[in-house]
Amino acid sequence: MTRQTADCFAVGDRLLGAAEALELIAERVVAVTEAESVPLGQALGRVLAADLIAGFDVPPHDNAAVDGFALRLSDLAADRPTRLPVAGRAAAGRPPVELAPGSATRIFTGAVLPVGADAIVMQEHAREADGWVEVPQGLEPFANCRRAGEDVRQGEAVLRRGHRLRPQDLGLAAELGRARLQVHRPLRVAVFSSGDELRQPGEALAPGAVYDANRFLLIALLEELGAQVSDRGILADRAEPVRQALAEAARDQHLILTSGGVSMGEEDHLRAAVEALGRLHFWRLAIKPGRPLAVGQLGGAAFCGLPGNPVAAMVCFLRFARPLALRLAGASAIEPHAYPLPAGFAFRKRAGRREWLRARIVRGQDGAVSLERFAREGSGILTSLVAADGLVELPEDLTDVRPGDLVAFLPFYGMCG
């Protein structure tokens, strides 16, 4: 989301569907972070800023997948075992040797296939004695060999720009000899909570006050995404301090994330501050939990205002703020994977609204798995998120869930981090 995309979100005050909001984020938001070169060991979780192109084949040569004996298939009898003299030795890390005609070469895992060889018999399947080896019939061409380029071909794009790097990706980059990678710099995010009732954990709790859980929850979620988070504390329910805090954060942050204060109440000043300082693209969605969820822009910084209730804040972060942050950070894959699992519950919902239910995976006596829903649906019941394995996502046109129906399950392990 940049200045040139500021007018692309205009939807007015109508209630926006979840799919439309996510489509707007996917299509209109662009990376705002610059690229940098980092050592391979520091690239975990970062977003690639350039395609990773293989400079050579992997493996670079035909080599042994097992310990055994390299040979020519043309030297073997088709209908009976063949005895061959053992001549030569091939070990990993050594230059290739040449296979003498009518003989076998002792070979070890990882060694370059000898010149002229086209198969390897495993040592467990061969009988060696007195400088000879007996080889059974039936070997296939290049049996027990790793072929050159069977993993990666020279010139192949093995990882694409926009990919968030995982441990296995770093292993692949190392296999290609890359000591450094071009990645996007971490997204800078300022996080605020809003409300006079909020207190910092550890402070005395006055009557009517509650401890601020959202800020710590959201900061942890952002840090798992690799963001560089600035904790800006709690915003008081007063218009001018809110406006000043947002204006200051917009000067050096890529994204401003808040929770609470985006409804239409007299003490909700965030929406007015965003409209005064920048632009509000949308702020009401046909969703539950949530609905008051604002996305806008303050100068060069994107803005996302989440609901104040902890459950709604986390659900809306995972489904809307997380994709927004990933896109701003340069990532191409921003939607979580959904898995169809059978519901172990009955549920009815209103048409035209997308809903998320907290659920955990349970296994019956027959070994079959199903989803167990938490009966208490309140947006302030944070313990339900702690006990849940993920979210059941119910689309707008679905109104009735019966036990055994397949529903879309979004596990937390696929969204948190």
C-alpha cells in the first residue's frame, strides 16, 4: 500500500465482504520494504527479493546412492548371476575413476559414478570374495545411482521472489553454494492499544480497569512474521493525543497496527484521526467476530485498526492484518492453507456473513478425527484461543453445519509465524 494506491480501495461506508477485503489486499497492496543482501545464516523467515536461480546442476554429476559395486550392464548375463573381478575404488570427494571393461569398481555413497559405469549393485545384494564379486541378474539401468540434475537443473528458478524462507529453503540455497541472499528488509510496525480502561501488566488494577492483553498478543504475532516491532503503548481516549501519536508513528513506520477505538462510540477516536491525517479505505466488514476493522493509510504508512476484544483482535489479525503485513513485506503467499475436516458439532449462522469458530482436533475411539467447537463464543474469552488448535471458517452462503459435514479448518500453526 503506497501513495499511488491510495484511491484504489474506495468502497464508501458500505459493509464489505471478507472475500472482497482480502482481494483488495492481495491485488492493491505492494511491497514497501527495500532489499538487502544478508548472510545465509541470517535469512530464515525473511522474504526473497529476487528469484534464486541455480548456477549448476544438482547433483553436478552421476553419483552413488549406496555402497556397492559399479559396473556395466552389458557385462552381465541376462538369465543368471555374473562374476566380475573387482578393479579400482571410488570414494566420495575424489575425482572420477574409469571402469575397466569386464570388471566392477568398489564404490561408496556419494562417489562420482566411474566413467563407463551405468549401474550399481548394493553390497547387500552382492557376494564378494577373493577379489571377485557375484552380481545377481535383473539390474535396471542406473540402478542405485543419483543422476546429474535430478534434483535441480542449471538455470532453474528454485525459489521465487516473494517466498518466505524456511529451514529447508536455506538448505537448498546452501546446496547451490549461495553464501548470501537478496531479501526484503524487515517490515517496521508500530503497535498501539486504545482505551482508558487498559493498564500495563504489573501495574495496580483500579476499579473498572483491565490489563492490556492485545498489545502483547499482536506484538508476538508480528515478531513471528519477522517484523521489526515498535511498542507504542496505550492510547488514551482523547482525540488530540491519538492524532499526535499516529502522526508520529507514520513518519518512520511501514504499518501502524491498533486494537480498539475504531467503532462509532464517542470515545472511539482512531477512525476520525485516520480520516483527518490520511485516508480510511474500509472500516466495517460482514464478519464475526470483528466487524469494526479499519484499513487505511497515513502518508507512507499503512494503517490497520483491529477490534478491542482479544478474540476478535487475534482472529482479525490472522485473517486480515497478517495478509496485509505479509504483502507489505514483499511476500507473495499471504493466504493460510485451509484443510477440510469433519465437524463434530451442529451450528447455525446468519447468511451473508463470514464467521470463525474456535475449535480443536479430537480423535474418536475409532481413530477418526473431527473438530470440536468451543461452546462459549464470547469475543473476550481468551482461554478459548489458548485451548483451540485453530479456526473453522464458515463462508457467507453457509447457514447450517451438521455433524460430519466437511468444514474449512485453519490451524494456528499455519498462521502464527
